Amino acid sequence: MSDPYARYTRLRFDRPHPAVLRVTMDNGKMNTADAVLHAELADIWRDVDRDPTVNAIVLTGAGRVFSAGGDFAMIQENIDDFEARARQWREARDIVYNLINCSKAVVSAMRGVAVGAGLVCGLLADISIATKDCRIIDGHTRLGVAAGDHAAIVWPLLCGLAKAKLYLLLCDEVRGEEAERIGLIGLAVDDAVLDDKAVEIATRLATGAQSAIRWTKYALNNWLRTAGPTFDASLALEFLGFGGPEVKEGLAAHREKRPPRFPPGSMV
């Protein structure tokens, strides 16, 4: 039988337990979501869902960073090319819905910084774990686009609408310890124990009653499915923004490592 994971180039795989697949984002660039990794994060959940040897997944990042956000080249492509923008929109949609609909339990292990498409998966995991000093940031509005790739579907459900607006409108970072306190993640731990804790929890899930665990996940994720129209609208508005002037200034500010200078006044 062919290896279903052989085609992946930005994701690495190992088995800390026979029924646990550890998926490590690794592109040598602080695990930023370039075009290849973005597509692979959309596909992987279908492959693990179909793999009878996998009962649980650990998602983490190589090195000292979980994922440092979107690759500048991919963002520029979204600005310049309508077909690329449409493709990235479809993949962003699939990352969210494929993970929600994956029947296998997913545990995320976040350290360093968690931003962008990696953060999407980190917060939508069934059990989200981060180091106490992990920097969790949704940077969409600082880039100049709406917070659309996961935030509207899950942040208000996890930490409440007031906190969601505080962090999503201002793009302020949330440290792992505070994220646990407000309910944004499930567990904050010291860095030294992050990997072992994630494997421990994934192993417990992988060796538990599979139909009971999977059906409980399915039922609980109906909260997220119910928010599907909100997510669809936010994602459409995010990608509408890639055709506007604000994202050009936001990307330039990131590249030049300076505060953005967005045009004043209402544009809509």
C-alpha cells in the first residue's frame, strides 16, 4: 500500500505511539504558511481521516516556532493575481472545514509564536496546548484585511465576544498563560513539557473508546458548523480586502518593519 503522506513536502511525520501521528510543520522559514504549506494544511485532515492506523494527531512546528504567519510572497500573489486569490480562498475554507470534519482527535502543541494558517489549526484543534510564553497573534487587521481565516468562527466561542473583539480588532498578542485563563486554549504548560504533554494527551485519546470520542467530537463541533455562515462571510471579506489599498500598505509595513500608515477616513 502506498504511503498517503509521501507527497507532503512542508509537513513531516512520525509516530510517538502506533496510533498517534505527529504532524510537524517545517519549511525552514519559521514555518510560515507559504503556498505549499497552505495547500498541505488543507489536505492533511482528509488523509488522516481516511487512515485506519491513526486515531489521534499531534500538530506542532519544527524548531522553536509553531508558525510565524503568512509568507509575504503568498500575500503578494493574493494581491496581484485573482486566480491565486481564489485558490487561496478555497484552501483557507478547506483548512477550517476539513479540520472540523476530521473524525480523528487533534492535539496542537504551540510554542514560540502562533500566527496565520498555523494558528487556525492550533486553535481549531480539539485539545489546544501552548507554552506559557507562546505569543498567539491574529494579525489580519494590521495587515489590512478582515480577520477571516478562522477567527470569527471560533474566538467568540472560546473566549467570548468582548475578548475576541479586543484581540482581533487591535491585533494584540495573547501569551499562552493568558490564553488559557480566558479560555482561548485548553492548556498552558512550561516549554520543557509541551511535547510530552501533547503526546500523553494524544495517546490517551488514541487508546480510548474511538466511537465515543469521535462522536462526541462530531456533536461538539456542531457549535462550529452552526457558525459556518459567519465564517463564510468573514473569509469572503478577508479576500475582498486583498483587492484593496489597505493590504498593500500593511504588507509594505511588515516588509519594512515599521508601523502601517493606512489611509484615513471611511472607505466603505
